[in-house]
Amino acid sequence: MPTFTYRAADRQGRTIEGVMEAADARGVVERLQRDAYFPVKVSPQAERRSGLGISLPGLGRGRISRRDVLTFTHQLGTLVEAGLPLDRALVILEDLAPNPRLRAITTDLLKGIRGGSSLAEAMAKHQPRPFSRLAVNMVRAGEKGGVLEATLKRLAELLEETQEFKETLVSALIYPILLTAAGGAAVVFLLTFVIPRFVDIFKDLGQSLPLPTQILLTVSGAVQQYWWLLAAVVLGLVLGIR
């Protein structure tokens, strides 16, 4: 039977860690819930270092990804739905967050809550990243309507759908992007190394060149002289897509 490592919290906000055998991660979650604990992280023991399973992603990274925000929202909703006060739920997530930036933001949210701010007001200080305007407005509406736990659950579902759509779109675009990159590299190679070799030949002919040939030679010269600008544009596009 597979072995899983877990972290869980009780109603007082105390966390425990351990190892448990179960058929799957859901079995570990159900057993912990029967023992009045709220699972925060469950992962196969052999994959503990990879961060697979029910856990906060982003191990060892300083950047907060959309997946980090998704998991944070889901876990916060789970803890609040289980009956933990909001500040205790944030204390648990603050303690377990392996991402330094996410931990710092969680700490700031906790300070805001304890200082009398609403969760939406505390999140608004970190808008638009990592919390979008939509997330802040949904949380604000949930707090005013007294359905924060349901709102956090719905927000997590929405973030999950958005993330899945993005991953599907990226997967669908990988092949066309690779083809475009290969074609672009071939064109740059021709303009940089092949076409210039014909310049001397054209000069020896002593005849006026057709307009298309002149344009091609001009483009080739521009690529050779301003290749660094072309590389900067490509890099900017890649970073912009990310």
C-alpha cells in the first residue's frame, strides 16, 4: 500500500506532520478529517521533494505563479469552511508556505486582518499581483454576504479553470511556435551568412539589380548590423507571453 506524508492542522491552529499508509491521497484526507484534523498538505512519500500532491507549489522559487495563488485560495477556503477563524487559517498557511514571497504576503494579510481590515482590503494591497481585481471583488462580495468560504471555493474553481485553459492553449501552440522559430532561424541564417556571399558576385556583374534583389540585400545588411536589436525584440516577446 502506498505511503504518504502529510501536514494537517487542528481547530486551534496547531500543525502536525506524519506518515500514513492509504490507497490514495484522498484516503489520507478522509482519515485525517475523521480525527478532527484539516489536511493542508498530502503527498506520496517517494515524491516529497518534487512537491507533488496536495501542497503549496513553488518550492524554492521566489516568483509567485498562478498555480501558487490557486492552491493558496483553495487551502484558505478549505480551512475557513472547516470552521477555523480567518486569522488562524492564515497563520497555518504562513507557517507552511515554502515560497518566501508568498509567505511575506500571507504575513501581510494576517497583519491586516488583525489590524481590523477585511480580507478583501488586505488583498487589495497586493493587486493586481498576485491577487487580481476579480479575486479581490469576489472576496469582498463574499465577506459582505457572509459566504466567504463558498466564495473562496468558487474562486479556486475559477482559477483552476483559467489555469487549465492556459495550459491547454500553450500545449496547442507549442508545435506552431517551434515551426515558426525554426523557419525564422532559417531565414536569419540565409540573410546573415548566405546572401552576403552573393554581394560580390552581383557587383562584378556591373549591372543594375532588380528591385526585389536590392530589397533583399538591404534587409540582409540590416540583419547583420542590428542582429542584437532583433534578439532583444524576440526576447521581449517571449517574456511578454509569459
